[in-house]
Amino acid sequence: MSADVTRRAWIAGVTGGVAMAATDVQAEQPAAAPSGFNFCLNTSTVRMDDGGWGKSRSILDLIDIATKAGYPAIEPWVSELDAYAKGGGSLKELGKRIADAGLKVPDAIGFAEWIVEDPERRKKGLEQAKRDMDMVRQVGAVRIAAPPVGATGGTSRRDDPKFTQPVIDLLSAADRYRALLELGKSMGVTPVVEVWGFSKTLRRLGEVLLVATECGSPEGCVLPDVYHLYKGGSDFAGLHLLGPAAIGIFHVNDYPKIDRETIADKDRVYPGDGVAPLKEVFATLRAMNYRGYVSLELFNREYWKRDPLEVAKTGLAKMKAVAGG
């Protein structure tokens, strides 16, 4: 990444976060729980262990788990919705089933390649994003995560023999995010640009803030994640620069004392069981009057071996404890 882009990222992170905080772009916020926050279950938390990334449960089972565990909302993965539709299920009826269970769907997790350098891959990525947004909207969601899929490796040195893909210029990424937002506006779904700590392009909070700020759309917003902020090297003090309009949804988790370079998704633990400054994080969210959803997202293989309902219940109780409610 060039020094010029780095400077612009820092400036945008400071000024852009304040600007977004003053702009009322969030969807209508739900009534908050006594702690001041609305809790959500990301479905990766209760996958089945398969020795790797885990096997997703059926969306019907996931709805049942979230409801019985006491969550007011669920954050599914698009792949789970797709599996249900391919199995002959109606997504509109699924949306009604979710609503009848008393659950909201504030967001869903998608993996479209909207940010990549290759124009053809980006075109296909937008086509996938359109399909994903259609599924998401049918079940009642108004947002979809937009992580930097396809932009995780690379180096800024073109002469590096290990070079595989470029570190994407952040202003170019902002233009591509605007295109994604325009597509989302036509679909009634807002894509939320996500921090990925292992990405060479959007690993830091300031980088995603620049993209969301410079995209030229009032719908621009970010998805911070406790684990990814640590993994990518961001200081949690940077969250003070955000306002409620800047955050589409917030992912909550914790991590043990492991070096940033070696820590991995599988190392995530229940909130309060690690060393992340979660009480300070929630205090910051409370101070900015954030009333959106905080979603528990874990990939812990040991948890996947346990009863999913107990995992979901434990996660909610521990999330409430660190949130102060």
C-alpha cells in the first residue's frame, strides 16, 4: 500500500467516521434489551464439527436453536438459505416462519467477489451478489455482509517474487463498494463492508472506514468484528471515532492470548473467556448510542462438538454479561 493511500486512510478514518455518525442512514433500530443492545446469533457458532470449517445445520434447525436459546435475532449464511431453496423450500415462507418464531434477520453473511481487480471476476461477483441479496430479502433481512473476498493475499511490491495479487487501492475499493451499494439499493438490501483481519486490503478499521466514507453513498457502513480487529492490528480505541450510523452490525467474540500473526478463526472463544477488552468495547458502543445488533460469531471446533442449544445459550449469557445486561 502506498504512503499516500495510507495517509488518506487515516484521515478518512478520523473525519469520515464522524461524518457518518452524524448521518441517519441506519435502518429503523429495534427496541433495545435492558443492557441497551440487541443480541443476535450468527449461525457459524453452532455448526457441526467435520474436522475443518464445520458443517452447517439446516436453517430450520438453526431457527429452532436461536428461538429456544432466547435470541431475538438470527444472522444466517447465504449458503444456508441457498441449500434450503435448492431443497425445494420457499424462502418467502421461510421468512414468515422466522418472523412467526419471533426472530429478526438483521443481516446475512455473503461471499460475493465485489472488490477484486479482475473486471470479469468482479462482474460475476456482482451477479452473485444480486442472487444473494434476493435470497436475503425474501427472508426479511435488510443487510448483507460484504467482506473482501478475493482480496486476502498479495503485496504492494510488484517485483516481489511471491506476488500473487495486488493490495487493492482503497479509493478503487470505495468505487467498487459504491457499485455494490447501488445494486443493493435496487434490491432493498444494504451491503456492509467488513473488516477481515487476514486480508491485506481491508484488515484494519481505518481501511474499511475509508472505503465506506469515500464510496459517495449515504448508505455506506461497516461491520467491525472483535476478533478481526485484533487479528488485523487495529487498536480498539479507534471505535470511538464511529457513530451508530457507521455500523451496519457488530460481531462479538473473544480470543485467548495468542499472537496476532498466528491466531486463527478457530481460536475464538465465548465473550469473557479471553483477553479482548469487551467491557470497554461495549462501553464505547453504549456511549455512541449504538442500538443496532451485536451478533455472536464463533468458529470454535470444540463448541461444535457440543450440544448446539447449550452452546447458543451459553454464548448469549456470556455476551449479556460482558455487555452489562
